[in-house]
Amino acid sequence: MTIEVVLFYALAALAVFGALAMLLFVREVVASAMGLAVTMVSLAGIYLLLEAHLIAALQIIVYAGAILVLFLFVIMLFDPNNDDFDRADPPQIAIKVAGIAAALMLGVAIAGVVSAGLPDAGELPEGFGGFRDIGLQLFTAYVIPVEAAGLLLLAAMVGAVVLAKQRID
Amino acid sequence: MLFLVAAKCLFVVVLVVGVCVPLLAWVDRKQSALMQDRIGGNRAAIGGVTLIGLFHPLADFVKLLTKEDVVPAGANRVLHALAPIIAVVPAIAALAVIPYGGVYTFGRSTVSLVAADIDWGVLYIFALGSIATYGAVLAGWSSNNNWSLLGGVRAAAQMISYEVTMGLSIVGIFMVFGTLKLTDMAAAQDSTIRIMGFVEVFGWILPEWASRFPFTLPNWGIVLQPLGFVMFLTCSMARNKRPPFDLPEAGSELVAGYLTEYSGMRYGLFRLAELVEIAVIAGLMTSLFLGGWTVPWLSTDRIIGAIAPLLGEAFANVVCLLAQVAMFIAKVVGMIWLQMLIRWSLPRFRYDQLMNLCWKVLLPLSIANIFATAGVLLLLGEVG
């Protein structure tokens, strides 16, 4: 086994471990969030093994560094372990139905992938994955989707501000 | 090859953690004393020799190592123990991509004085910085203390806000030099620009006296992106949570913020992270804006070209290496001095001032800077 394979299995195991920790510590919200952080950082490591440097860096800067820290920020503002916090657990039957439905969907998805096979990923030039290659693609071939996504995010942000403003006023 | 990388890492870590950080701890005491008309720590002595207080960092270190490590009741023990490590590891790891010298040829082998010469050097430092945020946030959360929690919440908001402007403030530099690789960035600054040169680009004809104007400036980031320099310095200091941006710690309001429940070496690790971060900021600012390891007006070619015919290629490379590493260290020391000066000169911001500075001043300015840079590059015809 080459060092890449060893690293891949180590990172993959770590990612799964983080995801499991996130579910198991669901009552310890901060520990759960840290489990998510472990998964995100391990995924960044896997991207690095694929020489997708830009996505690896963005994975950490955006997901682990910004979004998850905002999660933590919110968790700290509304201490969920506080007794004042209205912990309205959903009824048991709803949990079971949701669990079975999720398991079914996962099963169908896995069966579909196994039976139909994954589509061909297409050929990439040697060493593709740097920020220059991806940046050029984003601002030439995919410029309209990028701008549309930007507009969508802007609209969401304005909407969030309007909603929050109503509560304050 | 592996040996060389290990040697470079060792050099950087020993230089920063072993030499720079103790000196910074000493400067912190002595500079504040000087600026506040005090004497400063001068009692720590070995055999009666005090060396103007230089033994104080050593005494601090021994004290921190031997003090009791108190963990408050009700604290989350695992996260409480992990937080200082999460704070200090990214700070030290960031040193890997900062080039402290150029590329030198000795016979058939070439040596590049940087531990990890990666394409996405600046993004690497940003990624590590965003992991370091967890250190302060988790410290605040896990301590089971209201002051700590408030400090942690402040740290989260402050570090996320300034991360945005920090990234935007140096987009201009990326556009000018066309790279994210710190070694390329420093090498691109190893030249000069004529002060009057820009006029000719627009096809204007200079008067006779002006076209003979011989003055040149080094082709440094601070010359091309002065606004970027100021904004990036502000943002990185705010990211580092040192005064005047020490709101997560805020000694006069929050006891010691997220550090309140830390003692002994765990507290020491947070301090270590801050001091290492000062060196990292100085090194990064030097590489981006102050020409890195380059000697102003004396490019590598000129140094080697002047010495090589007289004393041989290898000797010229050695001289060049020594001169450029010394130059890099001098610039880093200058940037550290600037940060320390700011730290002891300005009072702490109020929280709304901090957020206004970030979102209402720095963010629009940095976006304007990007547009202005793009416009100038377009006019100069440098956009391919």
C-alpha cells in the first residue's frame, strides 16, 4: 500500500467517526458540532489527496471555519442545555417513521448506484484542481451559473435581514 | 530531500518558538514599561546577572510549567484540554509556507528556503487561521463560566467577521502579482518600478526633465497596494485578538474572557499561540507587501552578478543567501515592532466600533480596492 492509500483509509475512517460522533453526542450539542468539524476537516484531507487544493482549502475556510463556527455561535447564544429551553421532543411514532423513511431512501440510492453504476466522470487534464484552472472555468464556461448562485445567496441574505429586522422593530 | 525539509522546519520552528517568542514576551514587558514610564521586569536573575530582564521569559516558562492546572467544576474536561492545543498548532503550522529566502544554487543542487512550497500558500494560512478560531471559542464554551462564554461568543463573531475582510483586502495583491504562491509572490517583488513609469503607459509624453527622473521604487506590495497593506494589517491584528482588538479577553469587562479558567501551561499555550501568530502575521505581511526576502534596489541577479565574477558562483550564492535571509528577518522584526507599537498605543475598541470598522469601513473599502485594482490592470492592458 502506498502512503496515499494509507492516508485515504485513515482520513475516511476519521470522517465516518466524526459523523457517528455527531449523531451519538446529539445531546451534547457542542461535542456534536465538533464531530461535524472532524468530518469536514477529514474530507478536506481527502480532497488534498485528490490534488483538489482549492476545494480542500475552501472546505476548511468556508465549512469548518465559517459555517460551523456560526453554528457554535448560535449554540452558545441559546444554551440548549438550559432548562428554560423548550425541548419539545417529537412523538416516538414520528421518529420511527422518519428513521424508516430515511433508511429506505438510503437503500434505494445505494441500490440505484450499484445496479446502474456511476456515470463516467470525464477526463480531466493532468494536475487539474488548482485555483487557476477552476477559477478560469468558473468565470468563462460557468459564469452564468456562478452569477445566478450569487444572486440567489444575496436574495437569501436580504430576506434573512428583513425577517430579523421585523423581530427587532 | 526529507532531511532538508526537516532541517528547514526545525530552523523555522526553533527560530520562532525558541528565539522570537521569548524575545516577544520580553519586549511586551519592556516596551509597555518604556511607553508608560516604568522600569519593567528586571528582577529575574541567574547568579546575580539580570541582563535587562531577559531572563523573565525563562522564569515565566518555568512558572507556567510548574503551576497547578486547574479545571473548573462542571467544565467539559475534554474540550477544555483540547482548546489550547487547537489554538497553538495552526499558528505554528502556518510558518511552513512563509519563504524566508529565495532559491540558491550550489553546484548542481538548488536550495529553496521555504519548508513547504505550495501553490495555495495564502489559502493554507487562511485555512489554518479558521481552525484556530475553534481554540478561543471552545475555550470559552468548555470552561463553564459566564465570562468565558461571553469571551468565546465575542471571539467567534470577531474572528469570522474579520476573516471575510482579511481575505478581500489582499485580493488586490493576488491580482497584481497573479499568484497565491508565497515564493512566487516574493520573487515577483525582486525588481524595481520607475516612479514616473506609469505616465508613459498611457501614451503621455513626459517633459524632458521628468523622463530622466532616475528614481525607482522597489516593486513591493506596499507600493502597489498601500490600502491593502493597512487593511490586511488591521484584519490580521483583529484576528489575533490582541489589543486594541482584545474584546474576547477584555480584562476590564470579562475578567479575562475565554482565558479566565485557564492556568499553568494551558494558559501558556494560548499566550504562545498569540505570540507565534504575531511572528506569522509579520512574516506574511513581509512576503505579501514588503518584498519578502528581497533586498530593495538590489535584485538577486545584481548581487550575484556583482560578486560571481570576482569570487565565484558558489560564494556569490552564499553571500546572497545570507544577505536575503538577514533582510527577511530585519523586515519581520520591523513588522513585529509595528504591531507592538499599535498594541501599546491604542485603547481597546468598543464592540460596536469593532463591528462597524469591519463591516462598514473595511469591507466596502476592500471591495473598492478590488475594483480600482482591476480597473488599473485593465487600463495597463495586463489582463489577458
